[in-house]
Amino acid sequence: MRGSRSRAGWPTPRAGQLTGGSYTLPSSTPGYRFHAELTGRWQEVPAARLHHDPRAAATHHALETARAAARLYPLGEHQAAQAHINTRLGAGADLNDAPVRLLWAEVALTATTEDLAAATTLERRLHEEALNEQSRRRRQEEAEELHQALAATPTLTLAYWLTHHPEATGSDAIAAVNRLAQQITDHAPGHAWVQTARLLQSFVEQLDTDQRANLVESLAQIVTRYDQPRLAEDLRAITTRTAFPNGRASQEPPGPQTAAH
């Protein structure tokens, strides 16, 4: 029991230091924690029912505040985490669930050299994995968009192939388009474009150089009507950067003619 009371009849408020010692606080780096040293002072608030252990209550409040801020930072940013924590603890606060006031508190954060090196390696690996996953999702989305476009627009199949593989225009292109059509047919056998694509294969195989150039221009006009002007420009560029000797695409980019020996 307390032996002294204030004039108002309340026991004299107690005050003191926070519970000392070393603690650990979570970081945002999985599996790694900050080492923390906590200091500070607390004071009791007059109330009808006093807390049995106000020092423990004040210490708990300070640690919970520190944990909430520390887990926002990776292990390598212990100085930034310490500044954030001490900014919040330095203002003091009245506890909501106990008649205790935290006057001030301060945390000193540290991390071992070994932990910092291991955490840096882990964070780099996690970052690379996130980039790879993002790239994988982007490629999958592009593949799905292409699949839908090819299924919806028959002529886009041949246009896409001519744009991305001008060196293969000819019998090689016909075989490639045939394989592409067959693969997509396995997943969407009901689309009418498959039959159309096969007819186009037979048609293109019979064309000479000028006729194929005319086909490219026709395809360019068609894709323009589908609001694809850049694809149309790419198609037209095929006829200017690729030669068609003997009905087959040149295997080398255009360049100076070599004199015959």
C-alpha cells in the first residue's frame, strides 16, 4: 500500500524508467530482425483504479509503436527505421488502456554485418524473381491478346507472320503459317479463320514477286481499316527491305551488288 496521498485524496503518481534490455523488432526483409535498445520514461496518471505495473504497460506501448514502424523497412535501412520510430516515440502519449503516460522513449537499432550481407542477397534475389514473374505475366498477356486477334481476324495471321519474319516469306512462310494454324486449331477448332488461313497458304504459294508485293499492300490496307496503321507501315516496309529472287525471300539484308567473276 502507498503511504502518501495528494491533497485531492489521490495517491502520489508514480514515475520511472522504461524496462531496459535488448529487444528484436521485425523488418520487411523476410526472416531478418533488427536488434533494439529501448530507453525512456513514464508517468502515472491519477485515476480511481491504478495499473498494477505501469512500467510494463508503458514499455509494451513503446515496443508496439516501434514494431509497427520497423516492419516497414528492410534490414539495410535500420537508420531510417530508427528515425521513424523515434519521431513517433519522442512526442509521448497517454495509453488508451491504462492510466499511464509515456513521457518519451528512444530506440537504438542495429544489425550485424553478417545479417546485412545475407539480407542484401535475399532482397536482390526476391527483386529478380519479381521482375521475372512480371515479365512472364506480360508475355502471357501478349500471347493471349495475339491468340484472340488471330482468331478474330483471318488475314491478321499472315500479316503478323510477314511482319515479324520477312526473311522467311515463301515456302518456309507457308509451312510456318500452317504450323501456327494447326496449333491454334487444337485450342480453338471452331473458328472459321483456320480454313481461311489454309486457303491463303495455297494461294500465296503460287504468287510471283510482284503478286506477293501486291498482296502485302492489300494486307496493309486491310489492317489499316482495323485501326492498325503501324502494322500497315511495317508490312509496306517489307517490300523495300527484302528482295524476292526466284519467288523466295532473300536470306541477307539488301546491300551492294557483288560483281560476278
